[in-house]
Amino acid sequence: MIERAGAALHLPPLSLRSTRSPPLSDSCSPRSIMAADPSAAAAPADPDGPDAVRFTWNAWPRSKVEASRCVVPLAAAISPVRSPESLASPPLPYPPLRCKPPCSALLNPFARVDFTAKIWICPLCFSRNHFPPHYAGISENNVPAELFTQCSTVEYLVAGPPGSPAPLPPVFLFVIDTCVIEEELEYVKLSMRKAVALLPEHALVGLVTFGTQVHLHELGFCELSKIYVFRGSKEISKEQILDQLGLSGGGRPGFPKMTQQPGVQQVNGMHPLVTTGVNRFLLPVSECECTLSTLLDELQPDQWPVEAGNRAIRCTGVALNVAAGLLGACVPGTGARIIALLGGPCTEGPGVIVSKDLSEPVRSHKDLDKDAAPHFQKAVKFYDGLAKQLVSQGHVLDVFASALDQVGLAEMKLAIERTGGLVVLSESFGHSVFKDSFKRIFEGGEHSLGLSFNGTFEINCSKDIKVQGVIGPCTSLEKKGALCADTIVGQGNTTAWKMCGLDRNTSLTVFFDVSPSERSGQPGHQNPDLYIQFVTSYQHPEGQMRIRATTVSRKWVDGSTNTEELVEGFDQETAAVVLARYISLKMEIEEEFDATRWLDRSLIRLCSRFGDYRKDDPSSFSLHSNFSLFPQFMFNLRRSQFVQVFNNSPDETAYFRMLLNRESVTNSVAMIQPSLISFSFDSPPSPVFLDVASIAVDRILLLDAYFSVVIFHGMTIAQWRNMCYQNQPEHQQFAQLLQAPQEEAQVIINGRFPVPRLVVCDQHGSQARFLLAKLNPSATYNSAHDVPPGSDIIFTDDVSFQVFCEHLQRLAVQS
């Protein structure tokens, strides 16, 4: 297959933040695979469009056979609650109008309206629906916002009945690991104080600390520090937790029973302050800020002695269990987050990932492949149960893991992803990745994440389309029906999903199947358009419930006779991201799955299907501009951390894949294929090829690999900087050259969560590996004699992109 090394082929990088084109000449372009420059044309301000929906194919084949011949699945990447500023209209202050069951689609611009009879026809099921009385004034000159052509995405405000209680404020329950050294704990305290200062005064906060035992702090007891202690060595049921806290139905001696205020009812899942537990363990920031500050001042590293040769005794599972039980008793069905700050692996109680004995290493990928990780399956089962509990309560688990060792993210992945939680992985609580990311959660203004809660995501579509499933931060609600496909991908066999936590960047990947009915294939019954509607109801950061409906339309085409329309509708960025998410899933659930071979075969089939060539003549092979960058994406994907897990821990792999599954297409493309920008005296900042040949002694390179941002100084630039030329008045231009990539890097960092790691390095320096690992190895130790002076080589046997393409062309024309 496509596995041997060779010389270079230059293709421009993708997802560049500069609109300037790279210096592309005919000599740079490959002869047979078009290297269309993505920055050459005027790119739209928002690549995801006004609806934040991108399809792999924007023209769909009508038959199942033709859909399979397209190789790339029929799928959509959607950001359900992207920034409201992108909407064409402000939120509508009335409830949406729905089609009759079982369709229940919302009124949208694609509906046909009879203004005289006051009837609208649903474009998805073709049912005729009468407008209700409050739409009596509708006419061709008086149309509601949801019928405007540009309002394919609208948002509705869901108001409760008169007299309903105000929405409960957001709830943040902090779970802090104290099995860390004093220095690390001081970093945690500092970040906690900043976070509490940024929280709105009405937000409810609680505190759990843990080490060998779990300590739940009763913030409402002001006279002195009152703590409930739970043993960390055994699993505690939810009922036992509530009984010990006096929050069970019967209460305990000396504790008041849970009571509900007369006349107050639940509204839209929002629960008023009806339990004494809220006033004891969860208090508004304005009431407990001083108490919380005192507790943080008094907080010390876990005092339980650690024997020589042993790890610290850490009961992470019990701590999260206690936190989930507390929230389930106090604020069920209301937006709440468990924010866990972890400094090491769980070694005690449920959720253990490694024993206390230091002679036993933490599990690796090799151990998992050989089924030699004794604690893994049991820990996964525990966190699966925790995930189900949190989803049923509508609560979120966020994890900030800051340790040199693994903490168990691979086992926690189910609980984090199914609740829509945030995850950050860093080396220390003092590292900027943790400090800035932790602060970003609570910030408002332009840097706000727009954290939303308690969401549900539903899909309605035309009858000839079935839903296979969803990959992303959600959980199936098991809403089965006629729209469910037989083939399941991810969370499937349903058309509705729970999203306990979601934000402006949250993205889901929906997979579809074509299942035409006999009638739709008959002449005269073929509808040229297909329709898909995505409906998301969620609790807005301000507290009120909202419903957002996005309705999109695409064209049906005959794939066997009209290949041109299929090609014109191909979105290669979305296709690359969808395949990356799909193979990441298959690598997790299928043993012995060879992702590299699967990608190679898929790419060969795609090029053979849509390439232009003479059979058995590789030199005649060419691709349409809509496919020209796809081989490059696949080349970088097969080299990425999503496929090549060697040299990564299971925690790191789980972290990378969780972010790949939840980020937008633009961000996910940066993970697969980083962008590279050059800064030099000879030209303004401009994109350059993601190739080792782009390195020069008099050039500064800025690499954006999403998880890290690298500023790489050429050897001459580094020498001038070390000689402090930038501090001399006659060399102000050099000072500006040094400052420009720093400013660009800061722009990238400010707009991203988690905050990427900033690496500043020099040519031939030890940290130059962060750049070299991402570059096309067009010059290696085997071809060092051909390298121009001042450039660099990569010590690798990996295949270069030119040889990759040569093999691709040869195999594609044989198929």
C-alpha cells in the first residue's frame, strides 16, 4: 500500500488565519493532483455559514448503492447553539408552531403557505396544517420571522406560565484533589480565588475536597468549618450519600426533611429552591465568598501518610460519586456542573486505574491491546454508571487534569463526553494551559464560552432519509421511530439526544442513510429537494429556556448519470473531519481495526471514482478542485495523534479524540492539518507549505496545531535575538519582526478553548521537535545531500507526501 518514503510534494496548508495567498508558482504545483490554494479566493467570514451546518456532500445520490459508491459517508457537522450574533433575527418571544404528530417539525421558510386558507404544508412530511388563531393576521405582506428566507435558523424564547418561579441560577460544584504537593495546591487556590471572583453573585457554589477520604464542606454553617467525611475505600450508593447528609426522603434525626413549598411546581424541568440541602451545601457567591476564601486558606495537602514505594491514596471515584449524589438531591433537572481538579491517578475505591504500589505502571495502549490492564474495564463500568446518573439529573462533569502522570481520562471519557463536559489536560496546575483555560470558563464578554445546560437535540428529515447516529458530546434518549436507520454509528437508533452541557463551540456529527421508498422512485413522485431540521432546546446562560431550529435543504441527484453535481457539492474539509471522527470511533470499539489501511483504501476508491484519468496511465490522473486537498488531509490524518497512538498515553489519546469530536469543522481541520505562517524581512506574513523545506535561517515560522502554537526562529534570527539587536534603535524593524508572530499567536490563544500550549523555540533546539513532527518529511537523513544551505532535515523513515501521491495515482488508475 502507500507506505514507502521518497521525495517531496508541496501543497499549501489549510485553515490559515491570514487571507494573503502563499507564494505559489507553477513549479510548486504537483503535475497531476491539483493543489488548489484555499486562501487564494476570498474566503467567507464564517466558513460554517449562517446555519453552522456543513455537509460532506451538498448534493445527495438518490439510491443506497450510489451513496455507498461515494465512499465518504453522508453526514453533517452542526454547532447547535453557536453564538446568537450569527442569527438573522433576534429570539422570537412566542412558542414555535409544530406540524402534526408524528412529524412535529417546526414551521420554517421551506413550508408552502396558503395565505387565503391560512394553511401551511410541511416540507418534510407534506402534511397540511392550519395556522392557530394568533396567526390570523398572516398575509403575503405580513409574514412571521420563521418564514423569512434568510431565517433558516431561528430561536424561540420559552416562557413559563404566569406565576412560575424564576429560573434557578447556574450551579458550580468544585471537586479538588488534595493529594498534591504544597506548590501545586497553592496554584489551585490562586485559580479558585480568581474563578470565584468572576462568578455572578447569584451563582450557587459548593466545595468537595478529597484525598484518602472525601470531605464535603457545609458552606451554610457559618459558626465553624463543618465537614461530612466519606470513606474512600468503598463504593457508596446514592441513597447512602443522601442519608448521611440528611437529604433522603425520611431524613435523619436532627435533620429536617426535604420539603416542597406549597403552590410551587416544576416548570420546564426548572426546579425552585425547595430543599434544605441547597441552603446548606450550595450557596450564592454573594453569601459564601468569605467562607469559601477561608476554607481555601485553610486547605492543606492530604495528611494521610504515604509509605515508601507507594502512590498517594486518592479516591477520585468516591468524590465524584458524592458530588453527583449531592446535586441529584439538591438541584435535579437544573443546569449544574461538577468541576473536578485532578492531580493524579485514582488508587482507592471505585474508579481505580492503578494500584498504590509504584512498581505497577499505569496502563498503556499496549496493555489495553493485550487486555493486560486489570483495573480498566471495572473503572469504565463505574464511570458508565456515573454518566447515566448525571445524564438523568441533567448535570455536567468537567475535568481539569494537571499531572505528569495519567489521571484516568481514558476511563472517564464516557462520563465526560456523554454529559457534554469540558476537559483540559496539562502538566501542572501552574501551567498556563490550566490557569488560562480554567479562568476562561467563568469569563464573560467576547471571550465567554456561552456555557448552556440541559439541552435536547432532535432531528427531523424527509422520508427518504434515515438517521444512523451521532458522534459527539451527547447521550441517546432512545426515541425510536421510522427515521432510525438499521446501521448504527455512534449514539444511534434514536432521533433525539440529551446534551447536559453545550457551548458556542460544541459540534455534533450526524450520519445519514439514503432509504428511498418505492413510491419516491416512480416518475412524477420524485421531489428534487430534501429537507433536514435540527431542533435544540436548552437552558441559556441567562437562565431561560430556548428552542433553536435550523432547517436546511439540499438537492437530490442521480449519482450514476450526474457525477458533476456530486463533485460540485463535495466539502473536503468536512469530509476529512467526519472521517477522522469515524475512524476514531472504530478504533475504540473494534479490535484489530487498521485505521491506516482503511483510510488508504477509502482514498483510493474515492480517487478512482471521482478522478479524471486514462486507465493504467498515472501521469494522466487529476482531481477536481473540490477534491484537490483531500489527499493532503488524509496524508496528515494518517500521521496524526488520532491514528498513530504510539508515544501517546491512553489519557492523551482520549483527550485528543474528545476535543476532535466536539469542536467545529474549522478547529478540527487545524488538529488534522496544522497551518504554517512565515514572517520575514522579504515579505509580509504569509502562509507557507507544511513542509520541512519551509524552514530557513532568516525566517520565523508560526505553527498552529490547535493543541499547541509554536513560534520557530531560524538560526540567524535566533542569533540576532541572542545578541539583543532588537533593543538597538537602528534595528526597530527586527524588533517588530520578533513581535509580529507573538501577537498573532496571542490572537489564536485568546480565541480558543482549551488554551493551547505556547512553544517558543529555535532551529536545532530541543523543542524544535514540536514543529518538525508536523512537517512533511521531504528532506530526511537519506536525502541530506540535496538539502539547500540553511534548511533542515527530519530524521525519519516516514513516507513523504510526493511518494504518497505517486502511489495513490498508480493505484487509483488501476481500479
